[in-house]
Amino acid sequence: HRHAAASYIDTPHDVLPVDGSRLATITGVGRFAVNSRHRQGVTTVGPSARVAALSDDGLVEALEVPDRRFAIGTQWHPEFRAMDNPDSVKLFTAFGNAVRAYAMARGKTLRTVA
């Protein structure tokens, strides 16, 4: 698919998390809208990675590395207008929780940024 609008923030399309993926668990939905304007895509998934989401036309939209604590890569920009997208909020919340768990497991404390 092509995203040729002037601003990819305003060029939404749906992605479908793959059943059993960490992304599917985090979002808890079968599909959600993301912003996008990319000119490249994933053609070969590395041996340690797996597809985590696809677009309606079958392009890989997210990858993850299952044997890592938190390794999710997206073709969209969840940071843009994140607070307007509940699925982006879920993704960033999961990342923050993973960071805190990692720090706590090492006896560290993280200060909260408000």
C-alpha cells in the first residue's frame, strides 16, 4: 500500500495483530488504526524475530523478538499523537512496565516522571 498524503500523522490505516503475539496481548484488539507513510517494508523476517502485525494487504507492520523481554518494532509511529490513540498508550504503558520490571529485578528504582 502507499501513503502519499502530506502528513503521515493524518494517514491512518488498520493493522491486524497476529494471534499469540505480544502486540496482540498488549492491545487486546483484533485490529486498530495507525498512522503511516513509509516507502519501505519487511520482505524477510530474521530467524529470531516473528511477525506481530500485518496490514489488510498483507504487508508486515510490526515485528517482535519473542526471546527478549521487550522487543517490538513497528512500521508506524506510535509516538505521534500517542495520547489520541489508546493502542499507542497501551504499547507505551507495556514498555514502561517492562523497563520498571527490569530495573526492579536488578535492585534499582526508577523515578516517575509526571
